[in-house]
Amino acid sequence: MSRVVRFIVVGLMMISAPGSMVWAQEQGWQLSFDVVARRFIVKEPIWSTLTVTNTSNTAQPTRGFSGRFYLDDQERACRYDRAPVVETVIDEPSRTAAKTTPVPPMLEPPGATHVARVDLGKECNLVRRGETVIGEHTVCYRDQENASLLSASACVSFVIEAPDGIDKEAYEAFDRNPLGDSERWGELLRRFSTSTYAAYVVWKQGAKGTAGTKVENALHYMAGNVRYGNSAPCDDEARCDNNDWMALSADEIVTWEDRWFDVVLKNHPNIWFSDEVRLKLALDHYLLGDKDGCADSLEELADHGRPDVATKAGDLLSAMKAKGMLEEKGK
């Protein structure tokens, strides 16, 4: 090979090498971090979502969340003495156990995703500190020890505002902590039914987690196989005992939810959990005998709902039609 040819070959190798190195570095888990809204009021939960996705084209060792949260560039982590977001528990080996060959890490395919939902209001003490946190904040999640992450940190910013209108009335009437005492949630619903704080009570009591419910579990619920009596914040003074909770039958719970879901959606149609409320309301419509209303609501959510709710609504719609629980349109 002549000197000229060797020079060209070496030059091509030098040009292509950085690209190969970058490609190799891109094999791993991509971290993302977001909050459900950009503006919150004092004492409102600040829910956030951490996501890691295998963005490579090869299987990668499984991973969880082991980093910590940092508020406004502070050096100490939020709740610096708390456990990691998801803590791996390792059983101590028996003293008499023989040494075993290490088990290789489980591999997960391209596109695999892990999600953790964290209330930054609790995590970073933003709720407990009340009005002192009014203003703009930035929270960063950092995981410096996990080499499989393409980026070791991600940050979100949001604003906490003073409540106004009926939210201010509820805030002041409940000692500036309207969500702090669950024994008074019934009173909150009765006196300040249209407030943001009341909406949170209704969501937490009746709809929280619906978007993550397995399709088969939702089908059992609508078939009446897993419905039980329970309690709810007492919104009926005739049934209240010291503003406590009231016991309801399975049918009464559905009616309670149906009534309060309507209140939430009328007054807070765009609050971040509104589509999850609409999803649970669709399931309740089925239980109340309104199958067409259930189908219409699921179709609307599947087409226009929050991404996770849209996926669940579409899956439920397909499964219910396949089981003959809903009729195909036009039949």
C-alpha cells in the first residue's frame, strides 16, 4: 500500500472514529423529568414524573431510580436523609450459604420505560413551609452514580402562587392548610365545593390511580365483581358525625363519585387530573346503566385525552367491545 493510500485510509478511520464513539455513548437510558403543571397554589400537591427510557437499539441492563432531588441549587438534597426514590432491598446471605455465581442483570429491550411519580410538595417540603415558598422554583433530579444514564440530571421549574377567590377562602377557613386534616375533608366539600382544594379531595378519594389500573381489573369492576362498600368524606350534614366520614354502600359510592366528578369538571375542566376523573366517570356511567355514555366518553378520551389516559381509554374500549359489554356503533 502506497504512502498516499495509507494516509487516506488512516484519515477515514480518524473521521469515522468519533462518530463510532458517539454512537456507543448513546447506548443507555434517557432520563426525563416533568411536573404536571407550571403554576400551583400554596398547599397544593406538586406532582412530578420521572421517566427513564431505553433509547438505544439494543437491550440494556434494567435500572431503577436511585438519585435525589435538589431544590433551587441547594447543596443538600431534599429530605437529604430519606431513602432513594425506589430502594433496592438486598437480602443478607445466610452465613452457611455456599458462594454462588453472580446472576447477570436482566436486560430490557429498546423502548423499555420506567416511571416514578413523586409529590415534590412533600419531597422538598414545599407544602409544609406554606407561604414562604411563594415564587418560582427549580427542582433537579440527580443520579451521579448510574453510568447507564445518558444524562445524570434533569430539572423542572414552576411557580407557587397565593390562593385567591374561593381558594383563598378555603385556605384561611382551614388554618391555611385545607388538605392537611382528612377528618375535615367533608366540611371542605360542603363549604368550598368549587375550590381547587376540594377538587383534590374528590380526585384522591374517587379517581386517583384509575389511569394505571389494569384493563382486566377495570373490567371486573364494571362487571360488579370487585365492588364493596366504603367510606367517603361526609358531604351530607344529616349523616355526619363531627364532620367525619360516612359509610356508603357500593352503589352509593358510585353515586357519590358521579355527583362530585361533575362538580370538579364543571369548575376545573382543565386541571391536570381532569382526564383521569373523566375516565373514572366513564366507568361509573357503565355501572349506572349508561353504556352509550360510557362508550362516548371512552372514545373522546382515546382521541383527545392526556396520553396515558388516552391509551387506557382505547384499551378499555377495545376490550369491552370484544367481551360484548359495549355494542359496535351502527349495530
